[in-house]
Amino acid sequence: MDDLVRARFAVVTDLHIGSTTANRWHNRFLTDHPEQTAETAVAAINRDAPDFVIVLGDVSDNAREEELRLARAALDRLEAPWVVCRGNHDVTAQGDRAPFDRAFAGHAPVGLADRAQLPLPGGLALAVLDAGWGQVDGRWWVNVPLEQIEAVRAGVVATRPALLVVAGHFPFVDQAPFIRSMAADGRNAGTQTDGERTIAALAGPGYRTLLLTGHQHFHHIVASSTDEPAWLHVTTASLAEYPAEYRIITIDGRRVTIETRPAAPDLVAANPPEVDWVRGREADRERVWGG
């Protein structure tokens, strides 16, 4: 089955529509009109002509109705089918998830994506995860509800894909060592509290797992240390700040190729970064897995 899987899709994340140049995480945000950056990215993705597009959350900055409307309008310009997962910025300060659900009805599945939504080839399954978060004794936790994980696992066992793609906003692996290796004072937005459990539940054996995340506003790729189960974890940087890039992922049998493409080169050129390590190492930008 591995040799028959063929697909080419785009990944983009952290649009933060509603933000301004007063915002910053690693670097100052690029523009007071991030919806225009999103439209530039959409035009670039359309030129790449992927089979489908995965948007990894934080499409808005504060989950306001107008932000979500602008985000939806930008993504509706995609010529390929697309799905989106929820990020922490896509929930209101009061914890209301309904505005996002209304804005992206029909494009925000939870669990295994329906093949009626996306042109998924045989042998490829896509799971979209919706995490929850909160505080206990002043410490934040982030996790994917167990029932979501169990439902995806049951579907994977039933369908036996060669490759499972898992899309979620929050990274599943601890990225603190990577951040420290890049910058002693590098900012860490945090990862899933139960990420290792999620990987253990969803990864193999009998198939490979490609985990796609955003949230951290940097590029990072790490592979499992074993061939069984085999997984690759790919974090993509934000569209709202440097380096403002997206990914093109090509699946050709057992070979998965990850390429990084500019989304807003003119804006980036006009706003030199103070923090450039977020673009990642070469191995975080271009990677061939398997083959």
C-alpha cells in the first residue's frame, strides 16, 4: 500500500488576523493588516496547486467575529479543498468556542477527516485534533480529550492506512531542548501536556505517522528514534511574523518530502528580524523522510 500513496498538500498556520504591528512573539508582527498577508499566502499556495490545504489554527488573534470573518474570506480564496483546526487564539477570552465553529462550519472536522471533504488517496488518513486547555494551581495544561484519541485510533485500526497525518495546533513533543540549542533566551509558547501519550496512542505499528503542528512560531522537525513505530513531527512557523512561510508536503510512496516556501517575501524584506533562529536549521526547513 505504501508504494501507492500519492498526495501533495500545503500547510499554513498562525495567521493571527486581527493583530497589528504592536504584537510580537519572537519578532514584531509584519503588518497592521494580516488579512492581506493571508491573501498573499493564499495566492502563493494557489500557484503551487496542491491537492488540499491544512490550516493549523490561530487564524484569528482574539476570536472576534470580524477577525474570523476575514480569516474565512481569505481561506475561501483557496482553490484547493481545505480544513482548519482550532488554535488557542481562536477561542474568546471568556472561553467561547462557538464563534470559530460558526465561522468555519464545514471546514473544521474533529477526528478522522471525511474523504468527501478532502481528496485523500487510498492509504492516507488525516486526523484533525481539537485540544483543550486550562490552569491548575497557576500552571497551564493542554491536552487532547481521550475520547478523540480513542476514536481516531479505532478508525485507524479499522481502515489500516499506510500513512496517518495528524493535524493539531499544539506541538506533541517537548521543544524546550531545541529552543535552548537555538537561543538561550528563546521564547517557548508551550507544548501539549499529554503529547507523548498522544503520539504513543496514534503512532503505529504497521503504518507511519506524520504529525503537523503550529503554535510556536518557528520551524522545527524531529523524527522518532525507532523505525517501529515511525513518526515525523513537523512544526511550522507563523504567517504573521518572520519568516512568514508555509510548507508543501509531497507523499510519493514511502517518501515524504517537506519543502518550505515564502508567503510574503516583500513584507519580510521590509521588516528584518531581530530573532532569526525561528526560521529553523536547514533540516527544519527541507526534509526527506523515508524512501
